[in-house]
Amino acid sequence: MISKNELALRRIPFSSLKSSTEAFIDYCLPECRPKFNYALIGSGVSQNPNQPVNIREPHGFQLGGVSIPNGKFNTAHMHFTCEVFLCFKGNWLIQWGFNPSCETAEIAELDIISIPTWIYRGFKNIGVDDGFLFTALGGDKTGGVLWGPTTIDAAQKNGVYLTKNHQMVDTTRGETKPPKEELFEPMTTSEIDQLKKWSVAEMSSRIVRFNELKWSKSGLLDCSIPGCGAQVAAVIGLGMAEDVNLHSKITNSHGVSIEWLRIPIGGQVSKHFLNEKQVVICKKSEIQIQLEASDGEYVTTLKGNEDGWDTFSIPSKCWRVFKNIGTEEALLAVLISGDQRKTITWSDDVVRKANELGITKDANGYVAEKRFVERAQ
Ligand SMILES: [Fe+2]
């Protein structure tokens, strides 16, 4: 178990985020800047060695954020692990393919899209200037970024070069142009042509729009207990939900599961325990998190409002309670490490209260009516 002081370091208030506007080679392109890149959790995905990171501890995935003003782009690049965009503000045009034209899909606030690996992708802000995407990249080591040929050519025309070692060399700042043999070699258009092509219809299977979510009223053992009432909606992978009929739309391996959790005013998710690291981002309302530390109880709050969205990384093997102490229904994005199904252990008190309401968990860990579970032998 970790101490209260160590837990306090896992709180990431939105106001504490520090951006880099020179994280990647596209910083030199007028159509791309200013781009504010944030690295919240993980080793950080950036080609700028000075990129600030809030929590470097490996989580099995990276959590970042990005904001660019209306009309600006993040140009075509490729990743080897999943890249998920969680739209927390604004409207965005997601682009992919780039051979040479691209396919597109629009996403709006609260939509989530998982871009397949091994395709070129980019995005454009088509909404408010302070639109914001949280980004989740799979793996502790993502393998880095491959920039597309158009971006590399455009950067060179602006005097900025990328080396094979992924160093950015800016000749407009007096740095020396690297010799040709040391320059990064982007894929050619014919090589890009060999990559799998994702149609708009195929990509729509990787977008989970908020208005299409299925909210489970029996997704947690304590939901029916007075004063609780939280609901879960599955988005990516196998998460913590305990509803046998709740399934994520996106099911391939990401190294992380993503679910939405909403808690009514005054409601809570009662005392429970997870083996995995769990990252929560508060989108709406104010959440009080109570965690069991080695030296007592650690209590903190996360807020989600027009000023931003606070994040907390709960360590593995930790007892926790979430309470909505705000004045509106709380909404949290919940990211849990690993592809396996996550099994919640509830406190004895929760199990007893649920049992009194005729509710239990079946042998498979799903919420069920106690009378049927007991009838089996
Ligand atoms: Fe990316």
C-alpha cells in the first residue's frame, strides 16, 4: 500500500497540465500551430525531450491531451499501438488514409474514436478554439511515430529536418542541416498504398458516440443500494462493468479498457477494490475520491467543468469510494490497465446490503438475482 503523500502525487488537476508547442515536427507548419501537446501519464509520446509529463510511472498505456485552434491541423502520422481520442470539448474532423486524399469522420463532445494501428491519421479542429482531445495510446512503449511524406516535405520547406534518430533540426534557429543520409525516410506513397484501407463505414465501427451509449443500471453490485445509483457504459475492451449484457463496441486489444461512469447527485460508487491501475477523468460535476492509504484515508476531489477536467491515477490493489458531491450528475471517463476483464472486489458491507436487496454476483462475477443464483447446485 502506498502513503497519503504518494497518493497526492497521482492527482492531476487540469490547471497543472503543462503543454509543449514543439512536441513534433509539425510545430513549424503554419497550418498546424500553435498545437498544445500534453503528456499526463506514461513515458510520454513526444519528439521533444523537454516535454513535461505529470506521471511517468508505466500504466500499460499513455494518457495525453491535445488542443489546437479552429481551422488548424494535426498532420498525417502513424502509430503501432492504438490511438484513442476522447473528445472532451469541441468538434473535430478525424482524417485517415492520406494516399493522397483522406477519408474523414466528424466527432463531437463526448464521442470517442479508436484509430486502427498501421494507418496514417490526422485531425482538424472544426469547433471552438479551445477544443480538447484526451488521447490514449496503447503500451508502455508505443514504438513512436512515423510521419507521412507530406509533413516531412512541408517541414523541410520551412527549414526543419527530422533525422533518422528523430531529432528535430531547425535551421531557422541556426542549427546545421543534417546530411541527406542522416535524414528520416518517410514511407513513399506506393508503400502507403500497401497499408490496409479503412472505409468510412469500417471506421464508424470504431467511433462510440455518446448518444448511442447503452447505460447499465445493473453494471455495479451496489447500484440498487440507496444512496448509490451509478451507471456504467462500456466503450473499449473488457472493463469493470458487472452487467452480463453490457459489451463494448470496440473489442480488439488496446492494453486498456475505457468506460463511462455516471453517478447521480449525492450518489456514490461504494467501497471497492481493483487489482489494476485505474485512471479517472472527471468530465462533469465534482467527485470526492476516498482511498485507503498505508497511513490512513486519503480524500481528494476532482472537478469537471468549463475550466477543465481533473484526472487521478488510482494505484493497483487499492480500496476506493467515489462520491458525487457536485450539483449535477457526475460523468467520469474510466481507463483501466490491461486487456483482461477487471474484477471488482466489494467491501463486506456492500455485499451484505446488496444481498438484503436480493442481489448478488453469480459465479462469473456478474450482478444477478440472489434467488436464482442460490437455486443452482
Ligand atoms: Fe498520434
